Amino acid sequence: MGVPARAYLSIGEVLSKLRSDFPDITISKIRFLESEGLIEPQRTPSGYRKFTAVDLDRLRYVLLAQRDQYLPLRVIKENLDALDRGLQPAAQSGGVAAPRPSLVSLDGEISPSSFAQGSDIRLSREELLKASGISDDQLMELESYGLITIRGRHYDNDALSVAMAVSELAGFGIEPRHLRSFKSAADREIGLIEQVITPLTRQKSADSKARAEEVQKEIASLSVRLHAALIRAGLNRPR
């Protein structure tokens, strides 16, 4: 049986992996980039740096941006921050980062997987406004009705999805104040789902937790399908 590979690299091993593409790279350069906050390798108890594959990828990104795009470290750091938050870096310095298109699409059938917890994007207020097309006044109104909630210092995927839907509804003259009933209906459906999965969540086994998550996603998907069917039936009823 082979010995499993280590999950980290020493600074010397990182240097060896980078040197073929960046002949001028040195240990001092890597330490400098660390001091500038562009990478944050872990440390062993004795103080040695432990680099992961993510650290190595970040170093490659930094070095390529410097060599091929002549970007200053300040801009590179801004770009890395955007990437860390699931965004596409701004096209030019001083611009606003935007969500990647693959994370924004709302098309397609709502399946149980649509309700799985993923790696959320993290948007500033300015980024959310730009990506969704809503105004600051609209966002304030949506927040006052509980339709959008900031998580810590950022807005997540769900806030963006709500804001984008509101932006499109505004084209039909529908304002945030008209959408409070959507929030109330959603809260009632959430309450029903929680009521169903509570017996599972009270059990401490990993299987019970996994089953609770599965049931939660299934019911959420079915509730959206039922909601759509009821609206369709109501709109198509004889007049």
C-alpha cells in the first residue's frame, strides 16, 4: 500500500513547482506576496509554512497577472477578493465585480437540487445593485419587508435572485410593497417543511440528518411545483 501524498507543500516545494513557468521566482518573492496578504499559508507548530493546492493556484494567478497583464498588487488583491466571493473581477480598476453568469441563471425546472446549500457568492451593496438593476431605494424597501436580508457584511445568492426578480417585475409596475404576500406565503411553507422534518432533526445520527436534508429539498421542490400549478390553474380558469 502506497504512502498517501501530503496535503500541503513546503515553501521549497512550491518554488520548484513554479520555477519552470516563472524562472525569476524566489523564496523572498513568495514571502513578500504573503506579507502583502495575497496568500495566507498555514503554519506548523514550529513556524514552517504549509502551502495547499489553493495557495499554489493563487500564486500562479498573481504571478501571471503581474507578468502578462502588468497589474499592480492592489488590483490583483481586489481581483482575488472578488474571486473568493464567487464573483468575476471588474474589467477595469475601480469597476464593480459581478457574479459569474453560471451563478445567476434562474432558468430551468426547480428540482430538489435547487434547494441544496452551495457556496454562496458574497456581494457588497454596490455589487448587488449593479448586478440586479434595482435602485438603492428599492433595496431599502425590500429589506424593510424582509424580502432581502444582508448576511454579515455581504448579500448572498438568494438576495441576488430576489433582487433580479424584483427588477423584472418592476417593468410591469409591480413594486416591492406588492410583494409582501409572497414573503408571508413563503414563511408559511417554510414552517410546514420545518414541522415535517423536526422529528428527523431531533435525532442525532448522521443518517437522520442526511434524511432531513433530503426531505427538506424534496418538499421545497414540490411546494414550488404546487404553487406554479395553482397559479396556472387560476389564470386558465373560465371567465
